[in-house]
Amino acid sequence: MSMEIKSQNSAQDRALNASAFLQALISVIKDPVVLFLVAALTLLAVLNRDQLWTSLIFTLNALVFIAPYFALAMGFAAFAKASGADALMVRAFSGRPLYAISAATLAGALSPFCSCGVIPLIAGMLAAGVPLAPVMAFWVSSPIMDPEMFILTTAGIGLNFAIAKTFAAIGMGLLAGTITQVLDTRSFLKNPLNAGIEPGCGTSSCTPRSKEIMWTFWRDRERMIIFWSEIKSVGGFLGKWLTLAFFLESLMVAYIDPAWVSNVAGEGNAFAIPLAALIGMPSYLNGYAAIPLASGLLDLGMSKGAALAFLTAGAVSSIPAAIAVYSLVKKPVFALYIALGLTGSLIAGFAYQFSGIPV
């Protein structure tokens, strides 16, 4: 009798697992992002099969490149949730506004996260109750500069340019945080996450019953469930958007000529810096690939201020970052994020252009 009961339970478990897998598969197939991506790939296969394979390889390489940063940010957010350390983050960035914004800006400029890799961390901070002003400061400053980026920028373009980009990152973060703080009382900035978006399982059970911080959370079964729920939720939600974003980016790389950018944003054009910022927002590659591109554009005649505006605007609001941000927060917050990135990059570009400091 005991063997029969075990056999029945095993069969029921297999049926439940099969049903859960089927439901998950149907959910993926019906997802609008997945449907759009499949349609775009099909259209590209009909129109330009060579570009299809180029785009697929580009997308795969981009996902592989960002995977360590994305995993680190996602793991940090899940760790903060499961251990209860997100409460510390809330306290650190919830004190006096000026201190919180300054601390968040410096933390962002020193963090190793790119514009896409920082998004899971931002989602976790917003869900944990960190005020939007320091989050925005961290969000804007983080993708522009980090220690590794400083070294590569110095090698690829020059020390002066790397220093200027570092000051731009700090200045843009402070500006973004301060403006957001001034607008903090506006209703459109309340509850910035999209409805239904929760970097976790989205239920009250995703918060440990105990409010105490437990650094060794893996010793507690409940906290381990929270950790993996956070990883699964954030990874699935943002992974699909980043895949689509990198695919769209591959098309822009294929069909936009860098020489055209240099002609539009060269020394002789009075609108070089605004145009470079506007072009940089959609056409920017990842931060590391953008360094040789910017160096080449400078060699082709792009002004130094335009190059800085191109890199800073692109770092904050590249296609992958913009799509992921759009999917994460409400439209007014997204618009503010884009506006702050563009405004800060323009100020940085003009300041560097007229500073008299060489590249």
C-alpha cells in the first residue's frame, strides 16, 4: 500500500511539473516582447538573411558581454532582499537629501555597472523604498564612468578626456538627483515602478518574516526561496527586454554610418553638441565599444565637446537602457530620466568644449 501511495504521489508531481512547464511555455509564447522579436527576425530573414545572422551573433555577444555585470547586479539585489540588507540601503539613501544624493552619485561613479546592468539593482532599490532622488543620481552617474572605464578611456582617447568624463558623471548625477528632489512633491513621481512590476515574486511573502538582517541568508530556507524568486523574476522580466534591445541595436550599428555622425557633429557645426547628444542616445554601443568609436569620430573631425556629449548621453540613454527603463518605471519617470540624461550631457559637452582643456 505504501509503495502504491508513493507511486501515485510521484505521478501527481510529474503531472503538476508538466502542467507548470506548459503554462510557462504558453506565457512566453504569448508575451508581446517575444512575439515582436519573432516577427522582426522573420522579416529580417526575408529581407536580408546575411544581416539576420549578423544581428543574431551581435545580440548573443552583447548578452554574453553583459551577463557578468547583469548577474552581479541581479545577485546583489536578490542578496539585499533575502538578507534584509535592503533596509540598510533605504537608510543610507533616505537621510538628508543632499547627503543621500551625493553618496548615491559617488557610489554610482565608482560602481562597475553599465546602463543595462544597473537596472536590476535600481529595481531592487525602488522596491525597497529608497527615495527616487538618490536613485536617479545613482542611475545617471553609474553607466558613465567606473574605474575600468577610466583606464580604458585614458588608453583609447586620453587622460584629459577620461578626467572630463569622470567629472561629467559626478556632475550629471548631482544634477539629476537635485532636480528630482526639487520635483519630489509632484504626484507623477510617486510610486515610480510600473503597476505589477516587482523585482521579486510580487507578494508579501517575498519579504522575510523576520526584520533582522541575516547575512548568511542561505542557512534559512525561507530566505533562500526569496533569493531565487528575486533572481527568477528580475532575470526573466529584464532578460526579454534586453534581448530585444540588443537586437534593435544591431540594426542601428548596421545601418548608421559613423562618418555621417562626424559630419553632423564636427567642429564647424554650431549645433554639433546638441546633435551629438541626440544621436548618441539611440546609436550608442556599450560603454567599452564606444571608446574606439569616439576616438575614431574625434579623428574624423568630431569636436571634443560633441564627443563627450555623445558618450554621456549614450551611456545614460542608449537603446538597451531606454527600453529596459521604459518597461520598468512609469512614463513620467522615464521621461524625466531621459530629459535629465540629455540635459546633463549638453551641459557637460559645452563645459568641456569651452574649457580650453585639450583632449
